[in-house]
Amino acid sequence: MEAGRSSRSTATRKRKSAALEVERYPAPAPPAAPPDPGAAEHDGCGDGRDLHHIRNLSDLPDDLRPLWRSLPLNIDCDDVVHSNNGKLGDVLQRIISSHQGVCHRFCIRPELSTDIDNDAAVDACLLSSTLDKLKELEFYRRRWHNWQPVPVPALIFRFSPTLCVAKFGHFTLAEDALQGIYFPQLKKLVLHYVYLSEFSLNSMIARSPSLEFLLIIRCTGARRPRINSFTLRTIAVDNHSPDPSIKELVIESAPHLQTLIHLDHNHDLHIAALSVPKLETLGCTNSTRLVFGSTDIRHHQALMKGPCIRGLATAACKIKCLVLGMATLNLHMVIELMTNFPCLEKLYIQCQKSWKNNLWRRKYRGLITSTCFDMHLKTIVLDYYRGKKSDIDFVTFFVLNARVLERMKLLIKRNDDKFVAIHRHRLQLMNRASHGAHINFRLKDSDVCISNMYNFCIQENILNL
């Protein structure tokens, strides 16, 4: 009897502890359910055969090859090379010639575009009628030689009537190359290491009446582009480049723009957002100089090393998500920005190192009790938490004062239960202002070797590629 009571008491304590304990890592996946006899028909194979290991057409069972030949193709040249001992040209030709259906996606990245033989094979593939209705094209030409761009291959524009997603890189997009070209269905455009003029960029946008997503990565040529688009919902710019790159970005009119992000820590970008009435997500770094409602950018210089944002009277009330790329984790800088965004609900921070001092109890005691500063934060993500004293002070400010917080994620590089246990205590999580908040320590993705704003925004689904 005593043993039974003790067991129940222990179980009760464990349940209470589990309810209070902070989640540290994702819950383990539940055990796999037993196979469903009828599930095989959803995989296109009614007899239950497992086809996931098959990488080559020759490995397919004879009775399934006709089915494969009629399905839409998704060609990723990386996969083709890796599964065929580095061969690309002959394999691509066999795939195309043996397929009777259409191809919806074709991808070749820079790593494979350094071989002239590969270029010839890819060009021949792109001319095939199998790709006539291509919807997604990720195309990189040979890497620039001594930063001299190669011309854009004209054959990629034959897909302009059907393309929905276009990712182009490592060539020059001349003004005359777009003459007579339109992209009526294009929704997502990524330009990576492309040399283009302001006129070329504006023409590309104007000729894409359905464009919703624009990502510009390390492009050169265009110094002060001006954007007008009725359909754009996301604009993101990384202006890092050894050659002259974007210095000023003027968004004259983007009535449906919801997300605006500057991705580079080291190169200043002056942004004038004249008309962005639906902007809800703003991303900036130490090098961002942003003004709303005016083109007078150059005179707005930050007095401290951090983002400078002016003219927030009307725009600030709409901002619900703030993404910060910081050289150092500076609480003062974050609080200064937060006071300008009364409706802020989500805060994402990617920092390169810890700040020397984030003490706050005396400095911000009056601010915390003031009715003018009311935190509505529901989500906080920090990349990454090092466990230093300044990190602890920074996180503790939000733990003890964010009353409606629902989720906080602290990315760490140490898969160490002891480290997590110690810092769960140091962060005073048991005294958190929002008792329903889930505060998680998560291990950073080991596949991403470089922490930067671009990788951070991809991982957190702020930018959906």
C-alpha cells in the first residue's frame, strides 16, 4: 500500500515538474505506425513495393517505367551528378529522351556550371520540347572570370510565358536582353551575383505583373533602383559585393508589400519607403538607414552603431514582426527600437557576438512600469545564446517583463544537458512574467556553417524560398 502511494506521489511530482520545465530540444518523433495495407496506392505502387531507394531510371521495375515517363519531371542537376558518378551530359539526354511527360522544374547551380561540356549539355536539355511548360527554373551560368560577367543565355527566356519561379545568377542582364520579353505568371524572382542596371531591374519587375517575391543577393551595377509594384509582397536585399552595388533603394509605391528585409551587416543600405501601407515585417542590420515617407535618406545617419529608422509616425503602428541582424547583442539598442513599434508581436535577433553589458534593472525600471511602454511580444527567437553574463541579462529582461509571451527560442551550439540545466536556472525561468510561455533551447542546424541574416531568415521561414 505504501509502495503504491509512493509511486502515485512520485508520478504526480513528475507531471508537475514536466508542466513547469522548459522545453530544451524538439520532442522525439513518435514510433512509426504499422504499415497501412492501403497506403501503397498513394505512392503510385499498389503492391506495397518500396521505391524510395531508387535513383536511376534503370533501377525501376519494368511495369512502372511507363508510369514514370508520364509524370511531370523535376530535374536537379546536382542529384543527377551525384547519382551518376559525376556524369551530367549523357544522363540528362537519356532522361529527356526517355520521358513523355512535361518538366516542371529544372535546376543547375554554380558548382556545376564551371564546365563547358556541362553548359552544352544543359543548353541542349533546355531546348527540348519536354521543358516547353517549365514552371520553375534555377539557372546559374559559369562563375565570373575575374569578376567579368558572361551574357545571359537568351534561351532561358523561352520559358517566360510559363515560369512561376525564377532564380538566376552569375551573368549579366543587359537592357536589350529583355526587349519583348514578359513573365505573366512569375511570382518569385531571385537574382544572385547578377550584373544589371537600374533600368534592367525596373524592366524585369514591370514585365512581371504577378511578381510577389523579390530577393536580390550581391548584385552589381544598379546603385539606386526605384521600385514600383502593385503585386510585390516581399523584398529582401543583400548588397554585399566587391564591385559597386546597391547603395540606395527607393520604394516609391508598393501597396501590398508586407515584408522588407536588409540582409547585410557590413555595407550600408539607405532605404526610402514612400508608400508601404501594409508593411508588417521589417528586417534591418547595423548598416540599415531607413526612412518612411521621404526620400531624404542621406542626412539620417545613426549616432550609434545600429539601424537608423526615421519617419515612423504612421508606418510603425503596422509593424508586427522585427528581424534584427546585430554585430553585438545590445539590449539598449533593441529597447530603443521597440519603443517605436507599439504593435510589435514577434522579435527575431541574429547576433555575431555578445555585448559587454546588458544590465537593465535600474536603467529601465521606470520604463517597465510606464504605461507608455507596453510589450505585446508573443514570439522571441535569438540566434544564438552563448551563456555569457550579458546574454543572461538580455534574455532575463524579456523573461521577467514580457507578460503575454508565448514562445521564446534560444539557439545554442552545445548539445549539453548540463549547460541547459544551469542556464534554465540562471535565466529565472520559473519566475517568468508569462506563465504560459514555452521557452526552448534548440541546437543550431549543424549543416549551416555560417550564421548570417540570410540563413537565419530561411531557417525561421521569414523568407520562404
